Amino acid sequence: MTYVESRERPPLLMLFVKYPELGRVKTRIAAEAGQEEAAVIYRQLVAAVLDGIPAGQRVRVLYDDFRAEWEYQNWLQHPALVEAEFCPQSTGDLGQRLRAAFAAAFRSGWQRVGVIGSDCMELSSAIYAQAWCALNTHDLVIGPTLDGGYYFLAMKTDEPSIFSDIEWSSERVFTQTEAAAQAAGLTWKCLEPLRDIDTLKDWQETFRK
């Protein structure tokens, strides 16, 4: 262990989740396959995302306030979350909630902070290792999705403008985030593009590889 490593806190990974209630998750899949199937798929997605988190990773679960915290803890029983913190998301749109989550993490003393959702089954220990390493030499690390969004974003300084004026749930999220990073004078590293699961076709094609 080097001197720098001994003084620096490990990175924090924040996971945004919803409670898998019928009609509240994967609505585009539900429109084709029904609400029950969409909820089943969402649970499988979350399980796959948790399986990809490396051992020892510090995790903060940020849940929506649809259910009480203990219900999320009962649902999300996984080795990756044994020492995880559970915190409610703030109010507002996704940008406002992301901005608040990063601000709270940096206020708590974390020096490298990343966020994921529950849509990308391809996240792996190797990708996390690459991302945290890249953050040593860049201000921002972002993992683009094939549909124009992103599956991972990490920063080592709090830059709230990254989440402003973004057309969330559109194919412009990634390019608008890059533009925001450039406007803020940040350096950034892009990870390999991966597929996230928003539609029934996305889900089916994941298993055709």
C-alpha cells in the first residue's frame, strides 16, 4: 500500500433503485409484456447489477420513497450490500436527485463517487476497476449506453452543472453530459459502450449474444 492509498478513502458507488411494485418499474416493457413480467425482469436486472459489484466496494443504496427503508433492505439482501448504507433519494427530477446525491457524498468526505442505475447487466468488476483507475487522471468518467444514455458516471469533485439542462430518458443524455463537462472545464474518460435494458427487445437481445 502506497502513502497516497493509505490516506485516500476508497471510492463510493451509489445505486439508484425503485421498489419493484407492479406498474412502477420498466413501464416500456410492461406496455408489451405486462406489469407482472416487467416487475420480474426488473428484479432480475437489479440482481444482475448487484452480482457485478466487486467484493469490498463501498455502496450507498439510494431508494425512492415508495416504501420504507426496511422493505428495501429485506428485498436487497445480497453479499455486495452487507455493509451498504441505505438512504432515500431527494425529490425532483433525475438531474436534481443525482445532483443532491453527489453533493451529499462529497460533503460526507468521499473523494471519488460514482453512480449506477439498475438497467445494465453487463457491468463487471473489470469495468469498475477501469473506471476508478481512470478517475485518478480525469475529473469525470462516464460509461455510455448504446441508446445514447449512460450506465455509469463518476467524479472526484462535485460539479452540479453536469446534471443541469439534460433531456433525461432521451438519446441525447450522453452527448449533453459531455457538452456540460466541456463547458465546466472538466477532463473526462469514456468507458466502453454497453447495453441497458429499457424495452422488451433490449431484454431479448441481451440473451441472444
